[in-house]
Amino acid sequence: MRVEVAYALPNKQKIITLEVEEGCTVRDAVRHSNITAFFPDVNVETIKVGIFGKTVRNAEEQVLKEGERVELYRELTVDPKQARANRAAKTTKG
């Protein structure tokens, strides 16, 4: 079956289409994607993942379905609440 693995940085993104066996887990797809060839800093064993924007709690057990896209999530560099506060502060000053 066909699935995708996607990862993005602010200036670069990659979506890899894979053919996998039925019963393939989310973590298996990440491992088979060879994403580290494009993003060497990605740790395929520990990176947080989701399917179409919904976080997967157990990537070792979650089985994929035909056509699903596995998304790899970067660690946040700024708390989202703080980022909104920073934007709001800029708007009120400007």
C-alpha cells in the first residue's frame, strides 16, 4: 500500500512516498522513509509523529492505512502562547 512521510523546516520540506506492507506501523514507515538522507538531525526512533495533523501516541503500534501521510514534528523553539504575546506586543507598539 502507498503512504507518505513528511517533514518540514522553515526553509525546506520533503514528502516521501513509500510502498509498504499491510500492517506497517507509523514508526516502521518513518524508518523506511530514509528521511535522514535529507535531514540528518532527525532521530527516527524518538521524533514525535502524527497522521494528517493528529498526534500518534504509540507510533510502534499504530498501523497505517492506504494513503495516510505520516508527519514528523519538530520540537517547538518558542511556546505558542509566548509567540502570540510577542506578536501582540509588536502590533500595539507599531
